[in-house]
Amino acid sequence: MRYRHSYEIRRRDTGRDECLTPDALYDYLQETAILHSDSVDLGANSLAGHGLAWILNRVIVHVDRYPRRREVVTIETWANNLRGLYAIREWRALDESGVVFACATSRWFLINIEKRKPARIPGFIAEAYGEIPEDRAIDDPFDRVSPIETGETTKSFHVRLSDLDTNQHANSSRYIDWAIEAVPLSILESHNPCMIDVGYKQEGLLGDGLVSTSARANDDEDGPAFDHVIRREGSGEVLAMGRTRWRQAAEFGL
């Protein structure tokens, strides 16, 4: 079963160029996934009634274009691999002409809330979603990533009330914003990310001090690349890590 929802891009979801920002794009993906789950009565509250919750482990986003303010975009999402110990959720983002401008894939683990341990995906979840499309938006195997030890640029943040989701943890979209903030200003002023890959390890809690670090990785034909890690200040505990790749803003047609 595929699910679609449309959004008109608001000013608050755009940056200085009046184009959709990466974290706002991810918010649209996240919101559409939530609406999809709600539509089959498998939202967070319903799952909690079964003693279960989904935990995001990895998300990968590819972007070909960042639409402008007041454009209407449609997000299409579907779940697959609803068996074993993890599930995959896919997304495609389409503009008003029906052209795909971004796509994403993600991996989720189901946990037993009381035991705080992974749980096998029960059959009623797959049944609720109906026919499960097996195609991938991005055919990525989710290869293992390791956190960098040192970096070239760092930024410090504190988890605010406005950063929290309904689980009282820092929303997964905030890590994308924190990672991007640690990219050198010379890149931020002239480039936009064409690929974002984030692996989640621990939850950020209200008041936590965080340090976001980036290091230049091997560039390729797409342009500059950076490795990222976000750690808890003091303990150095890794909350998230990943990689971004960037292209000149002009290449996005901005």
C-alpha cells in the first residue's frame, strides 16, 4: 500500500533562497510516514497499546532539486520488509509536474517498550499495511558507518523544548540541521546537499549539550563530501553520525 500527501511550501520551510530546506524536506517525509501509519491504525499510540514502538536507525536522502516557496509538492511513501527484526520505509517526493525531485529510504527497528529490547515484527503489522510494495526508492544496503574521531569544524548546541518530539527525545530531523550547521560556511554559501545519510545511535534529551563535528571526506563527481558525528558534550557519547555530499547551488536550478 502506497500513501500520498501534498504540502504547499511555506516561508518557514525555506531558507535565504526561498527554497525548501533539507530539514524541512525531511519533516515532510516524516509527517507523511506518520499519516500513513495513522491511516492503518498503526500510529505511535496504537503500537504503544501493544507494548511496541518503532526506533529509527538510519535514513538516506537523495535530492535533485529544492522546490521554491508556494510550490505544492507530493510525498509518496510505503513500507516494505515488514518481517524479521527491522522494516524499511521508502519515500519519493514529486513536484507539481509529477517529476521526482527527491527520494529517501530508512531502516527501523521495532522494540518492546517494557523490556527496551528489539522485537520481531508481528504479522498484524504487515496485514494492516495490506499489499507491501517490494521496490526501493533508493536501493541502498545500509552499509555500516563508523563515527569520525576528529574533525575540522565544530558547532555546539543544546536540546531545546522545541527540538523534542512526542517521545520527549530530540526529533530526528534536528540531527540533520545540526550536522549541516557544522559544514564550513564557504560550502553553505555556495552549495546545497544532494545526499544526506544519518545513522542514529542514542536519544538527545532536553537540556543536553551537543557537539556537532564535520570533516572533509573524499570528494567525487557530485562535489564536496563531509563526514559527521554528533556527540553528547562531556561524555563524548555518539548520538548520530553520517555523511553529506554537496553540489553547487546553481546545479539545482536555483
